[in-house]
Amino acid sequence: MISNKRLVLAHFWLAFALFGVAVLLGEWQMFIRSPLSGWLRNADMYYRSVTAHGTVMGYVFPTLVAMGFGYFISEASLGQPLIGRRWAWAGYYMIIVGSIAAVVPVALGLDSVLYTFYPPMIGNVFYYLGVVLVVVGSWVWVALMGVNLYVWKRAHPGAPVPLAMFANVAGAYLWAWTAVGAALELLFQIIPVALGYATTINAGLSRVLFSWTLHAIVYFWLMPAYIAFYTIVPRAIGGRLYSDSMARISFALFLVFAMPIGIHHLFADPEVGSGFKVVHSIFTAMVAVPTLLTVFTICASVEIAARLRGGKGAFGWVKALPWKNPQMLALALSFVMLGFGGAGGLINMSYQLDSTIHNTQWVTGHFHLIFGGAIVIMYFAIAYDLWPHLTGRIIQDARLVRTQLWLWFIGMIVLTFPWHYAGLLGMPRRMAFYDYTAPGMFAEGVSVVMSVIGGALLVLSALIFIAVLVRNHWATRVEPETFTFSRAVHEPVSLPWALNGLGLWVALMIALTITNYGYPIVQLMRMHEANVPPVFVGGKP
Amino acid sequence: MSGPLLRNRWFVGSVGGTFLLLVFSLFVGFVWLPSAQEDALFKGLWNSICSAAGAPRSWLSPTSAPVTPPTKVSEVVLTPTTLDEPASGGGVGRGATLALRCTMCHGLRGVSSSQTPNLAGQYASSIYKELRDFQSGARPSAVMTPLVVKLSDQDLRDLSAYYASLPRRQTPGAQDLQAAPDIVATGAPMRNIPPCGSCHGRLDSKLGVPWLDPQPRDYLKTQLEAFAHGTRRNDTSAQMRNIARNMTPEEIDASVDYYSGTR
């Protein structure tokens, strides 16, 4: 029984409302820099929009989804009322205040620094304080997830921690540690300059600290999607999870390998030694292990469902799958996007191959396909699965739901495939306009127009998604069955300590952060000649 | 957990495996790949480790002395705090007295009626940089250099503060970027020309960069052409020379007309 429905719904609704606005900004950006539109007379409007789009989509939206889902998992899997509900609301209001504090100066043109901050550019301090408040609000959630699990473990000594909660807390701890990098950058580099207490900034150190956050944050975004793969989809399609242990190992490996790899974002940065770039490149490759474990385990789980439904043959069972079930559909579409996005990611993570696509539109195409595609489509699936349990009303529009998922998938492919291609042609990212009349730019113009069309499909899909959720609040009342997570083929009776707690994996995560980031950070901290004056944005010189 | 940690297969497996991976990747990144490079400057194991770690060192021994530029270059380093130092007995009032010698060309209150630049309300950092360059010869001028050559640094700071304090007179409607020529609002990306407005105001302002509206047409055109021909060289990192050289005569006229208000 879920007793904190209002809390969970509040998180999801704020997340999806902001998401709806940010999707519109994204499509406007795609349109305004395509050949379909004339050049912007004030390029800053573009950078304001990019900053707002990135801040909402990167910081606020996935954090709220992870938090809302986390509060739900805590009650539904542990079977105990959420401890610290007032704290949870306090964290929620912090995120609201932080989002407003961040977005208002961005809209006024005082903080066109993009969500990755890009020091030595410095904007109005309220943007940075707003982001800090969002992060602090989410740390309340991290603490509550830890406390709830701790209390449950004390009450159930030796009992296996439910998989959903194990993964949920892994995600929370990953976020807590990965956010430290950006927090250090903001507190010790950017905010003192923005407030006028410091007059120089070490841009190289700031970038290294941000890379600490920048890659692992992706795995924090990914956690709710993976939790849905393992604990919602097999149950929803009438199957069983193939291996509970494999799931736990995957989440543990994400915790370990998500962190010490962020320098692959800095392959072109001169302030980091090539040796560390190679080390981070190798560790990035290790992320393929939990990803492929997941693909294997989930495919096996799906096969179990198909065979239970009478599927036969080596591949014939695929036909027996419940393709009309939104969870099945979302999973399949997510895997296709994960496959293409992951394949493209192999280029980005390779120290050598990265130089062919570094800072081109390829990179933006890549992270939209992975995050906007593979992950966000699972956020939709989570919402569809949870909504009847939160509102006590059924989702009537099953066809509309399937249409929405298909539209999101098609839109994302049409958006990102040409986007990758434009990057291969050398089209740089972060530009407000391009001269498509120049010789050789025609092909880039065609691909950008295709992306505009893909973006329009995504806007349509997002509208349908929100409409389905809104309509649900007026739908027929039902008494939903008790919410359950997937059951494994072999349900754990007793687990080895390493798979029933996160201590070992958190320790490894911190140890690898020290080995892989320690020297570059200390070396840059000691390099005072690298401090440069800030470049103030949006103000008088 | 039962038994000692080092006998536990989960502990040994995870920590040992991670450690081996770390050692392997350190070997690849710090020893193997650097040793495969044919670089005469990186000989020896310790050298390759230090360079792969990014330890700063002066490993490139100079083979010849730096080339001395044939003309004087600007030595002014501007930061947001360059002009922050408290005036020692100086300030706007002292600057106003010193400015008496400037009134003949730059007007009684910094607004010129001839073809010399308007200074009223100009950014102090921009005035200060140009005065220093006139003084050092980085921006040679038969008129300005003799007038400033004997002034102290404090004099230049006070003059800059005085002119920055005067009210700026703007052309009505100059805020409108929609009406601005393309070169001002968008530049020409394929010729590496950023929009004028991205440094000189409207879109954004940069430290040490003056606003241009309104300035006299002849002055603006002369300066742009001087940058294009390379006869004016005191722009930081040759930014304006590279821009002006790539501008067409039509673009020069359009930008000059826009900023002088003679549209």
C-alpha cells in the first residue's frame, strides 16, 4: 500500500511539466538554426534557450523522476511507510525554489553559460545558487533512501533487500558522490567569482571537477530506466526476472564504473595528461559490462514470458510476446535506441576516435539518443505503470499510449540519426546559426531539416504523453491491485553480504575516484599560474 | 559477512579485479603507449610517466630566441579588476582637470563635434587601454602620443574614470538589432567574422572593447581600414585585424553607417 501518493505524484508532475516546456525549447532551437529559419538577430536568445533546456533536462527533470520513483519504491518494496516524509517535502520545495532562482536570470539573459557552466564564463550568481539548491534538495532524498533501507535492514536482519530498493539506493549513492564534483566547482571556483570574492578562476580545474559529475550523472539518469527493466517489465508482461543476482551485480558495477571515467569528456583538454585520458578511456569501456549483462538478463526474462505464453522455436518466441503491452513496447524501443546510442558512444569514449567527432553535432546527437531516447522512454513507461496506483484510476487510452511510445521512438531516430551524420560532416555544436549557402554545407542543411521534423514528432509525442496522464485524473475509478515488482525465477532466500548491501561497491567507487582523479585535481590546484580572469556574461564589461 | 575479509571471495574478486584493471590501464596509459611514441624529448620510463601524468615541466628546450616583433605591441593586460585600485588622491575630479587638454578635439564634455571619438560614458577600461597604447607607441598617433607621453599611470586612470562618468548620448533606435545590418547582428561565420555586436554591445560586451554608437563615421571607417591594412596593431591577439581583413568594403560601410547613426 502506498501512503505517500501525493508526494510521488507531486514529483512526477513537476518533472513532466518542466519536461513539456523544455521539449518546446529544444524544438525551437533545432528549428531556429535550421535552413527553415532566418538567422537569429540576437544569438543570445539561442544560448538562453540552450541553458534553460539543459538545466531542466539535465538537472531538474531526471532528478525529480528518480526522487519520485525512489519514494515510491521505498514504500512499495520495503512495505513500510516512508520515514522522513516532511523532509521529503522540504527537499521538493527546495527544488522548486532552486529551479525558479536558476531559470529567471537565464530568461533575463544574465546567465547564458549553458548548463555545463563553461568557466571562465561567469553569469549572475542566482543561477548557480539555484542549481546548488536543486542538488541539495536531491541530497535530502539520498539521505532518506539510505535511512529507510537502514531501518528496514535493522528490522529484518539477514533478509534479502528487495532488488528495487537495492538498485534505488545504489542510484542515490551514485548521485550523492557524483554531484560532489560539480558542487566543489560551484562552491570553490564559480560562486566566489560570481559574488565578487575572487577575481580569478582556474578553468582547467573547474572543467576536471565538472567531468567528475558529467559522466556519472548520465548513469544516475539511467538508474530509474534500469530499475524498470529489471523490476517492472518482466512482471508487466507476465514473465519472471531471469536472474536476481545478475541484476544486483549490474547495479553494483554501475556504481563502481560510472565514476572514474569522466575525463573522456576532456580528451581535447590540454590541462589533463594523456595517461589519465587513456586510463579513463579503458574504464569507460568497462561500463559495457553491466550494460551487456542487463541486455542479456532482460532478453532472457522476456523469453521466459514468451515461452510461458506458448512461444516456440529459437526465435519464434519473439512473436508470442505481448507487443500491445506498453511496457513490452517501451522496453523494445528503448533497447534499440540503447544499442545505436551505445555503438555511437564507443566512438566518443575512444581517445583516438573521439578526435574525429569532438565538439561536433555527433555528440549532441549521441546524448539525445541515449538519454532522450533510451532512458526517457522508460520514464514514460514508469509513469504509465505507476499512474493507476497513484491516482486509483485506469489509463483508458491503451492505443494512444502505444502511439505515443512509437512517436517518441520514431521522432528520436529521425532527430538523432541525421544529427550524428551532421557531426560526421564536421558541423560544430553550440552555434546559433550556420551559413547553409556556403559551398559544401548543403548536406548539413538537409540533415538539420530532417532533425527538425524528428523534433516535431517528439513535441507531438510529449503532448500526447501529458494528455494521457492528465486525462487519467478524470478516468474511471478502480481499486488497483497491490503493486508488485517482478519476481525472479529463483527468488533470493539469503544473499551474500556483497549483494545485500552497497558498502563494498561504494568503497570501490570512492577508491577509484581517488586513483583516477586525485593526481589531476591536486596538480591543477597547485598550478596557480593557471588562474585566469573571469569573462562576465550578460553584464557590463 | 563471516570470516576474514581477505578470505571472502566477493571482496577478493571485486577489489582484486578492480586493482588489476587499474594496474593494466596505468601500464597502458603511462608506460606502453608513451614508449611507442617516436619523440626524442621523452626518453626513459620516468620521463614518460611524468609526461603522461601531465606534470608541468619545461621539456621543450628553446632552440632559438623568441622573435622580436618589428613594431611595438600592446603590453596592457586588462582584468575586471585592473581599474579597481583605490585612487591615491586621484579620481574623477582630478581627471576632469587633466581633461582640459583634451577638450579641443573631444569636446567640452566628451562629446565631439569633429571627427574624433566621443568619450562621454565610454568604458573606463577601454579608454585606459588606448591611452596606454598611445603612450607606449603601440598605437602610434602624431596627435595623441605627444599629449599623453608624459602622463603618469594615475593620470591615465583618472582621465578614464572622468570620461566614463560623463553621460553617454545614444542614437535613438540604435537598440534595435532587427534593423542592424547582418555584419553587426550575425557576422559572417564562414569567414570567421563574429557579429560586431557580440563584443561592442547590444549582444554582449567584452572587457576593454569600446561601445561604438554613436561615433563619427570617418573615425570608425578610418580605424576599420587601418585594422584591415595592418597599420593599426594594438588589438589583442590581432582580433580586429583578422576581422577587418575579411570584411568586404560593403560590410565596412554598412557597419560604419550603423554605428555612426547615418543609416
